Amino acid sequence: MKVHWSQLGDKLAEAGGMAEHDVLLIAPFAKVGALSRVIAGVPKSVPIRCVSRWRIEEIAAGVSDLNCFKLLEERPGSSFLLCPNLHTKYFRFDSHAFLGSANLTQAALGWSERPNAEALVEFESNKQETTESFENSILSNSIAVDAALHAEFESLLYEYTLEQLPTKIFSNIDEPLVQNYPIINFFWSPKCRSPEYLFRTYLGDSNAMSSEGSRAAVEDLHYLDLPIGLSETSFNRSIRSRMMLLPVTRDLDIFLSQPRRFGEMRLWTKENLEVDNGTDSWQTLMRWLLHFLPDRYQSKTANYSEVFSKRYSD
């Protein structure tokens, strides 16, 4: 085991040039310049999987690039994936692995005039059970980017505007809105039953809802991890971008290969979200989907039953 704190990008690129079987790159922030240099020496026959996260306000601020997807789009067997609440930085080239603080950016990897102070621990994974379980937990809760999803984020980015970019755009990433909340896992689903009042809670209006509703809203905002200072339009677009990448949304889209009645949705929600009350949980999720993604989903009443469906086919 070795600890590196300089020339981190060169270490990753060197390991990439020696890869023979597979490469896995995991980092919340990824820039085209850094990613292209890291994978430049990886043989074309070696598949690459890169897992990152896309939050529209972070992309607008320049910390990640949508076109990292295009670097891997044409590469055989390779894929670019998104994990909604990713914070880990982990890079593996066959059994040669690195774990630490560095993102896939020029500054983090020491390839800029003003590099960050970062460190990576180098070790041999040798398919250890803990390493393999960790990788599977990330990959199984990630969504593969395709051309359609990339285009939708390009559209969101084009429309996205910040009335006033926060001085510290990431000031609340490691500081939850309410202390002592448990870490919310990959299987999060919304708790606040009135998403139309969520923005008022974000602004600090404690009278927007009942005390129970406000607590649920704060818990949701803690998970969503939004920057400060968003306008209502930007707030809605930020939540939309997060909702699109949730595992529950991915699984729901598969289930919605045809319109579904309320009873079907209630049972699906109970089984997939592992909740006791499928009725309340589905009603809450449905309200969020209709509020933040109204162009993707619709609900109609037919024969005295609500029917939920997608507005377009994949």
C-alpha cells in the first residue's frame, strides 16, 4: 500500500496503460480534459466504466462536463454511469486500485497551474470481497447514460439559470440542513406529500406546512443537497435533474411499459420501496413526478380508478 500526494494524474494514466481486462473510474466530478488524459493509454480492447454524478447546478458551475459521456460512447464495451448521491473517489485498473480524495479534474490530479492538495492510496484489490461488494453497491444503484438522457441534460443546462450564483456553491454538501439526521441510502424516495410547498421550506418558511410536513420537507432537502440561493425555477430544475437519476425512477420507467392502475402502482411501490404503506408512499412519489416532471408522466381517471403512465415511449 502506498500513499501518493503529487502527480496523481500521471499515476492513474500509467496504471491505465497497463490495464488488460477492465477499468473502473468512480468520481462525482469528471471533466473531459482530465478523463481523456487518464484513459488515453488504455488499450482499445479494454472496457472502461466511469461512474459520476450530474447535478445541473454543478455542471453549470463548471465542475463536471456532460461530454465525458461522449468519450466513452463510441468505445466498445464501455459505459458512462450516474450515481445520484456519489461522493466516493475510487479508480481501479484490473486489480490495481486507488482510493482517496481526488476527482477526475485537472486541478485534483495535479495537471493544472494551481493544483489542489489531494491524496490517493494505491493498493492491490485482487477482487477482495469487500472491494467487490463496494463496487457492486455503486454499480447496481447507477444509471447508464444514453444519447437521450445526455440530450435531456443538455437541454436542462441550456435552460438553467441562477439568479445569483452562491459565493460558496457547495457550502452545504457536508452540512445537513438539520443535524443528526441519518444518512439516507440509495433507496430514498420523497417523504413530503406537498412538493408544491417545498420551495418555501427551502427558503426557510416554517409556516408553509404542518410541523410533520415541514420535517418531511427538510429530510427531503437534506437528501437532495441543493446549493443556496436558487430561484424557484432553478430549484425546480435542480430537483428534476435529481429525480431523473434516482434508481426508483429508473425501475418505475421499466414498470410503466404500459399504463398502470392505482392498485398496481400501490403494490409496486410497497414491494420496490420496501414500505408498509404502499398507498401513501405511491401518492407522494406520484405527486413529485407530476410536479417536477410533468412532461414525462401523466395521471388520468378511467372507470373510477387513477391510471398512471409515461407521456412518451423510450
